[in-house]
Amino acid sequence: MPKQRTTIELPRGILDLTYQINSHNGHAAYQLNDLLGFAQRINPKRAFLFVSKVLGRHIPVAPSTMRTAFTDLAALIPSHLPEPILVIGMAETAVGLSAGVHQALQTRYPNALLLNSTRHAQHSADAAPNDSACLLTTFSEDHSHASQHLIYQSAEQATQAQLLASKTLIMVDDEASTGNTCVNVVTALRHAGLSQLEQVHLTTLVDWSLNQQQETTDTADAISSRLPDIDFYRHHLLSGAWQWTDAPNPKPITMPVVDTTEAGSQPLGNTGNWGRFPTLDSTDGFDGYLERFQQAFAYFDDKPNFDKGKLPKRILVLGSNEFVWLPFLLAEWLEAETKEVSQNSTVKFSALTRSPIALGGAIHTMLSFHDNYGLGMTNFVYNVEPKDWGLIVLCVETASDSVDSMWQGLDNVLVVGADL
């Protein structure tokens, strides 16, 4: 496919992109504008951010659009892979993406495990070796605003044995370029006991390694030499390369303190296992969470501005940090429910995040507030004007009263916590 080029001007410099539209064996060919906007990070390590238009993280997206991207990405992964298969997603941005890819893959690989990295500690420092929240390994994502990741093992003996016997690793992330994070993950997992890995499939919405691969179709690229005895493959909806040029004399920036893997003072409620521990069923916990929403909405429905028993026509569902997969499933359920009543209804999904991003480019608005985990850090939500929505469903895995007073003070916000 012919290469295309574009230049993005941001306050701290210029981002030059070379990219190509990929043919996907009959699947949808995604254009750059379908997948990405661009913004400036508040981060001295990397000054720019690729803002996904299909991820439901910094731009509100229809659940059906997200589901299509999940399915299209999963379809690029080959059949007849060596099993057992482990699908692993990167916190916090890709934990919903990995679950969506995993769910789509299970039509071909029903026994594939899902496991996400996390930055929320699930155990105490003195956890016993057989503790259900025992750490498997850690790794670093060097360019990130929060570089340290935790990966947990399973308390179930059969699941843990399958995890350690994994032959194929499917690493899911929103984007990749150098592949350093992938190498860090695989190295950490091998040291933790996954010694039988034969293949690694780096699976991303966008792959920025086009310059590394030098237009070759050979699957062995620079990463292969760093992962001995492993066959390495890439799958993506769009590929390209970027080059960043700093603006002259850019203003210094101060990044908020968000690099922590502490547990926080607010305990996590029981929302099931949707991937922080190895699981076959990422929907575990959804039935209970849907019931919590329905109970909360029954009380909320009595407010004067609502037609009793009717869902508003414009609904925004917000996940929170890594807790996005069950909220996405709720948004998907709401999308189907409202479409049955009116084709003019709108349901979109987005999430609260610890990621600091400057206004401008793809980031039109920003709200900041205290996190609901009791970590004492600032959280953000982007491109959300509360007054534009008839109902905002704010989903958290902590108690409902753990959310910032800003949210509690809005009469169109329904908080669905883990304490109902």
C-alpha cells in the first residue's frame, strides 16, 4: 500500500507521521482519522499523545464502534496457534481493549486466558505464597506517565498451571513503536515461570514500527533478536512511523504525581474477576454489576427531571481508571435497550483516568478531581461536558461515596459503586 504523510503541530513540537492503510483480508480498512486524534502529554518523557477514537478512554465513543474495533483487531490474529494461549492487556489504557479482543478470540480459542497488568496493588506486602492476591511479576513501561506495572497469578491450581504452560502470548495495547514494553513484559513473564512460550503476537490498534521493519513482510524484526527462541509477530489496524521535533525553548512542564502501585485507602469492592487475575470468563461479575445499576437507577429515577421508568435519550457511561470492562458491557447493554425504544438515542462510553493531558488538539475539555481509590492523586476526564448528557452513569469499583464531591454535586450523575 502507498505511504501517506501528515504533520501535526503541537505546542511543544512537531509530529511528522508516515503511515499506510492496511488491507485486512476483507475486513474494514481503517483510515488515520478513523482511529486517532493528537494531543500534548503533560509528561517530560514524551511530549505527544495518540488519542484513540475507538478506545473509549479520552474521547467518548459508541459501544458498538468499540466492539467493531475489538472484533476487527481479533480477526487479524491467526488460527491454529499453539495452545495454551494467554491474552495480556496493558493497564490502564488497554484493559478494556484486551478483554474485547479476548472475548472475540474465544470463538476460535475458547480456552484462552485473559490477564491484565494493573497499577492497583491487590495484596498486602506480607501476602503468603498461596494467597489469592499473590504477585506473579512486575515490569516497566519506560515512556509512560506511570511506568510500573503489576501482574498477578491465579489462586486456582488448574488455572495457574495453564498460565505457566502458555505457549502463545497475545499482548494487547493501544499502540506500539519501539517494542520495549513488549520485550519487558515477555522477559518478566519468562523469569516468572512461563518458560514454554513459543510465539508472541503484539496486537495493537496502531503500530508505529514501520521504519524499523523497513517495509519488509518478514515477521522477524528488531524485537526478535531480543527475545531468543520466540517467534514474534505484529497485528494492527494501521501502521506507520513517527518523528518528533521539539519546539525551540519549550516551556518547562510539571507532571502530576501519578506513578504509584499502592492500594489506596478505599477498598476495592467485589466486582468479579474481569482480568486482574487470570480468567477464562471476562464477563464474571457483570450480572451483579448490572443489578447494581438497575437498583441505583430505580432510586435515581424519582428525580424531577426524569420520566419515571424511562432511560434518557443521551447517556454517557464512565468507567474509572482500570475498571472499564464491566462498565463497557453496561454501556453496550444500555445502547441496545435505548435503541429498542428510539433510534435517536445516544449512548457513549469513556473513562476517568490518571493520565495528564494538556488542552488542545483532540482534547477539547478537561475536568480534574480527586481519585476515588484514596490514593490522593488527581484524576481527569476529557471531552466531557456534563450538561450535554441527560444521564451520566459513573461506574467505580469502590464505594459510591468515594467519588469526588464534584460528581456528587451534579444532578444528572448516577454513581454505581461496589457497595450496593
